[in-house]
Amino acid sequence: MVVPNLGDRKPMRYDELEIGEEFAPLEFTIPEERVKQYIEVFDDPHDWLREKDPKVPPFISSMDVIRPIFEKYGIAPGTVHAKQEVEMLKAVKPGQKLISKSRVADKYIKRERKYVVFEILTEDEDGKRINRNRFHFVLPE
Amino acid sequence: MSEAKNSIKAGDEIPSLEKSMDQAKIDQFAGFSGDFNPIHVNEEFAKQVGLGGTIAHGAISLGYFCEMLVSFFGEDWLDHGGFSVSFIGPVRPGYKLKYRAAVTELAEDEKGGRVNLEIWCENQDGVKLIVGRAHGPLEESATG
């Protein structure tokens, strides 16, 4: 996954973001190769890719779903990931087809810093909820 | 699945996870995620914006929290688990990190019994950098 930086997209501006703004749905899979990369990056010792009933490490499906947001808005230098909420509801298998839908859930000012909250819901092909993520970012001035 | 889970109670800590952070790891994660925000990979930029130097992506620690929680709860955590954390201090290259969790209560939700925990990450000086809460599935046998 490549997340475009500011040079490619318009910056995310607090005053222009609207609560309820939706982003393009993302249909994606998490192939075995990406799981292998994750295991290497995180030195994760769990046997995720065993022959019988392989599974995807839980956090991968929470990472890739942010893509539609950053394809519309570039990450302005200085943007800080301030908080994250994750709810795991159903395990994912490598190669399984997933669909995520994201929107601006909230924005607020706290201690003079401007925050935006993105909510992303991911389901499998049968419409079963896989996970729910809420990303809180601090936007640079 | 951990046998310790069978007798867990409020106040207990689950096994912690220790990791080291360095710029190579941050750069590696930037490549994996595609997030090359200069606060993570450009020392001079990070200083210019007042961060004192590069900081690790928050997502790296989230992956480590997942590892700790899966190690304790087993893969059932993928079907009935979660966490909510705030990043209150920067994770910097050179830090030795400890990911920890302590049980706050045994409860119920729509999926059944659950263990609620307080979770945090601290550096080598015991300074908390990430704080929040988590939950995982509770087997019925654990309430006995």
C-alpha cells in the first residue's frame, strides 16, 4: 500500500472537513505475501500462516483500510496519529475479500489542537462485520 | 491459549511484551505502510516542527499491543477483542519499550463474557507513552 503524501493530493484542512463526509469504498484482500511482510516487520512469533486454517494478524486489516482517506487527502507533514480505537469482530483469512467504508465521524478542538476522527467499518463478502476502526489525527496548522 | 486466563481476576497483569525501537525499524515500517510522513523519517524536519527528532509511527505500537493480547487470549481475540489507546508521548529511536496490561474487571457484552484491561506502553525510564484500555474474551470457566 502506498499512501500519497501532500505533494500528490490536497491537504486535509480542519475547517474544510465535514462530519459525515464519506470516502470511496475499498475492496481489498490481504494476500499471504503481505502477511509475511508484516511478520518480518513486527517480528511476530505467532504461526499465522500455518497450513491448516491460516489467519491474518489482526492489525493488518486495520492498517490498510485508511487508504481511501489518504488517496483523497495527502498526509500533511506534521500530521500526528493521536488516538486509535479498534474493535475486532471476526478473524480474516489470507486472500479473503474484504470491503471497508470510511467517513469523517467527528472533529474537535482540544487544548488548541485540531483533531479529526475517521471511522472505518470493514465487512467480509457476506456482509459480516470484520472490524471497526476510529482513527484520531491531529492536523498541523 | 494461556492457562493463566482460566484464573484471571481484577488487578492481575498479563504477560508483558518488550521491544526495542530504532530508526531502521521505523524506516522499515514506513516502507511497509507507505507512510513516509517526515516526522517519522526525516530527523531535521522532525526537529523543525518541535518534535526533537524522529518519532515512531503509532501503528508500530498498535501491532505490538495486538501481539501481546493475542499471546494471552489466543486467536479468539480476533473474534472478540479490541482496544482504544491514546499516544501521549513520542516513541523515539533508541527506546526500550514495555507493553503491559492489567485486568480491571470481568464483564459481559453481546458476545459473552469479557476481560477488560488497562493497557499501556512505557519506555526504559518507566515513562508512559501510550495509554488506553483493551478487552478480550472470557471463558466461562474463568469465572469459577
